[in-house]
Amino acid sequence: MYESAPVPVPEPAPTPVLGEFGRFNSVAEAMAYASGAGGQGPLTVQLDGVITNQNGQIMVYDSTGNLAPGAMYELAPAPVPDPAPTPVLGEFGRFNSVAEAMAYASGAGGQGPLTVQLDGVITNQNGQIMVYDSTGNLAPGAMYELAPAPVPDPIPTPVLGEFGRFNSVAEAMAYASGAGGQGPLTVQLDGVITNQNGQIMVYDSTGNLAPGAMYELAPAPVPDPFRLRCSENSVVSVLRRRRWPTLKLTVRVF
């Protein structure tokens, strides 16, 4: 029987020599083939250098040396930044002076015009007390309230004597007519002191001469009736000795 010759077995395709870019000479050449003949569509190089296709799959070199799709691409987690160093804080927070701290707070700090109160407290435009916070900046705190005014010590009670707080009546009168505002003072015949308005000057609780009631002259003394009778008899006797006609003498007492 006739037998046909066996079909020759083809030689196996040579294994491609693969390098850094598979069977290509550069990554650009590999990407151009994959996005065109390879059917992967537009390829993208991510920020971390990974190549992805239009479906978001990572492109890797397969055993044939072509770029082929693999797992889905996921962004790497953002690196955690190193913690900010803790500022070294002093008397003025992180600044070199209170003026520098205030300038920053009223400008970039957004606190508006700052005011230094009479007691040294710094307040912002809303009346809040500005204090240094943990970052070394001036920051608003509680509302500012004025401290209560100090209560003055009581005035000591003056030691008063015969002339009030003065050493003599002349000294008391000099003060009253000058700083005391009583004008010229007068010592009346009965020893009473009066001011320019005719008021009696007396020593008050502070030891000064002060005006009191209006001054009135004392009434004139009433004549003694016995002395009047003696005077009447004397006049009558004189008239009789001179042998003048007897006159009727009438004495009226006012």
C-alpha cells in the first residue's frame, strides 16, 4: 500500500529574547504596540510610574514580551507627613516681643485691632481677652471686664480742739474766708463770728468754720426801775431848792 510521507513537524518558534521593555527597545515602543495592535486603548503613566490601560488595569510585560492588562490600579495611600515640630514657646509665645505677637494676631490672625487696657490686658475688637495658645499665637479667650475700682482708705477723723482743727481762731478764720469760700469774716461786739452773708460761723464736724443760723443783735438791756426812781427824786429836789415852781415831772420808760 502507498503511504504518504509524514507531514514535517514545524520547528518551534524561537523564544523571544526579553529585556527591560519586553520584546521592545523602549517603553514608548511597547506602549505604542499595546494601545494599537494590542487593543488596550489609550495608556496612561500614573504619578507613581505605573502604566494603565483605558479600563484602569495595570499593564505588565507578559511572557511574549508585550504589555498586557493585569490587576486593577489603586492609588497608593498618601504619605503621612511628619508631625510639625512643637514650637518653643517663651514669654511672648512663639514671638520675640508682645508687639510682634499683636501684629500677627491683628493681621494674619484675623483678630482685628488689638487694645492694651489700662491694667495691661490685651483685648481684640470684640472685647475678648487675648492669651497665648498652645501654638504660641495670641488667641481670644473670655470677655474682658474692668476690674472694680479700688476702695479708697477712709479719711482719718481729724482731732478737734477749741479751734476745730486749727491752732487758733485767727487761723480758722483765715482758712474759712479763703479756701472755705465764706468771704470776709467779722467778729461782732458779742464775740460772734459772722460771714459776708451775716451767718454765724461755727465749727463743723471736720473742724472748719462753717455757716449756721443768721446772726441777730442781742436786745438792748432793760433799765433798772430803782435807778429811774432815784433819778426822778433827784430832779425834784433840785427844783425845790432853787425855789422854782413845782413842776410835775413825768418819766416815760421806753
